[in-house]
Amino acid sequence: MSLKRHLGQNLLVEGLATEKITIIKTIESKIAVVFLFRAREVLSNR
């Protein structure tokens, strides 16, 4: 019983960790896209 509960908690923690990682990655990719567009505008204005 306690072992099952322990495994369940581990899965829950791992799930939350992977969710956080994916959220961070999507934020990073959005920032990267914005940065690329800005860089393009700056280069085209020269």
C-alpha cells in the first residue's frame, strides 16, 4: 500500500516537472521568435 502511494507521488512529481519544462520551453521559443523578428526589422531598416 505505502509502496503504491510512493510510486504514485513520484509519477505526480515527474508529471509536474515535465509540465514545467514544456512551459519553459514554449516561453523560450516565443522569446526566440520575437527576438528573430526584431533582429530582422533592425537589419532591414539599415
